[in-house]
Amino acid sequence: MGGVPGTALGDQEYLAQFEFRPAILPRMKMNGIAAVSFDAGNTLLYCDPSPAEIYATHLGRHGRVVEADEVGPVFAEAWAEMQQRTSAGEDRYGSTEGGERAWWGGFVREVLRRLDHDAPWQPLLDDLYDAFCDEQVWKVYDDTLSVLDQLQAMGVRLAVTSNWDRRLPQILNALHLSERFEVISVSAIEGVEKPAREIFGRTLAGLDLPPASVLHVGDSPLEDYAGASEAGLRALLIDRKGLFVGEPYERVSALTEIPERLR
């Protein structure tokens, strides 16, 4: 209950709203890159236990016992439904009366409705909000720190551009990631979300670099790849699970492939 689950759910449908159509490109070097902007969730870090497992645990404490396998599909469906309630690029938290906590309350109620679960939503929300604030549930991928070190050694500047609520800086700090980035643009703080070009513009302004000299890496075809491309940045899709093999995106299966692309 902090950032966007990286399901890429609905991305292809959302892409239909835009003129953007990714070109089919050969695997190529990316010359002239002075900085790399990273998405956070499912790019640099992930949730462990999974959101579905955390929800299942707390649902069972407040009512009927459910398994993570039952919660997972419902969680994804509820997330897609909540995504539809704001326009692409609109800050979901700022556009909800009551802010972040109210938005998450709406999400919890949607999960309960779809599960037909008897848990009281407010105590459940309180427990889940605290659970996702626990730094122990957030882990960095095995390749994250080494790749950030390599890029810095190459003289490449680093930034984060993420759709997340206001807790992301706290999480990055707990994971000892904050000090590695010159700029951290968080949607709930900036008041705008990817794929809107404005949030990428905030990152560019912080770096004081032109768009063509910045590469953005993330796991969402819409929010990261299309959004960055439309804003004039170079874009790279991190596809750890091979969901987009054969699709028309510049993609990598691990962060370790990035330094070689920039050499």
C-alpha cells in the first residue's frame, strides 16, 4: 500500500488513448546519455511478502480466512478499476477528497466488495497502511545496487521518477537508496503522475538536462515507456518476467544490461 503494483495491467488498453505507437527497434547502443531516471516499484525494488500475501494475512485477522491465490486476481482487478477513476497522468491521491489515505480506503473497500469479505474496512485499512509502512516488506532487487554503482562510476547521473504516495522517500531512505539519486520525483508530491510529460519535466528540471540526454527505465509500457518517449526522453522497458518478448519496445530483462547499452 504505497506504490503502483507493477502488473502492467491494462497498459495496452490505456495506450489506445495516445497517439504514441512504439516503433520496432533493433537492439542498439544508447549514446549521449548523461543521466538515467528509474521507476521505483518492480524496477529498483519490490514488495516481499507480495501485496496479495499481506492483504490475505490481514483479511484473515479481521474476518474470513482467505489465501493469497484468491486475493491476487481480485487485487489486480480492483487496482485496474481504481486506475480507471482518474485520467492517465492525473494524481490519483490529490484528486481524491481526503488525499492518499482516502484513496487507499476506496481501494480496500473495492477489494472487500469483490471478495465479498466481512472485514470492517477502516480497521483493515489502518493495519494495511501500517504494514506497507514497514521497511522490512520492501526489498531491492539483486542487481539494483551493483548497477547503480556501475552507472555512477561511468559518470552517469541518477534520478527516480515514480508513481507512488508520499511514503516513497521514507522507503528509499530505509533501503539506503536515497543518497544515490540527485533527483527523486514522486507523483503524490509533484501532483502529477506518469505518463504525463509534466512529471518527467520535473525530473529534467532537477537534473538541468535536455530530454534526449536522459534515459528512463521502468516496467510499465504506458507509464514508463510511452510517457518517457512522449516527453522526449529515451525509454527502456525492464521486463523481468518476459511479459513483452516480441513486443515493439526497447527492453531488457535485468538492470545489468543497462551499463553495456550506454558504453
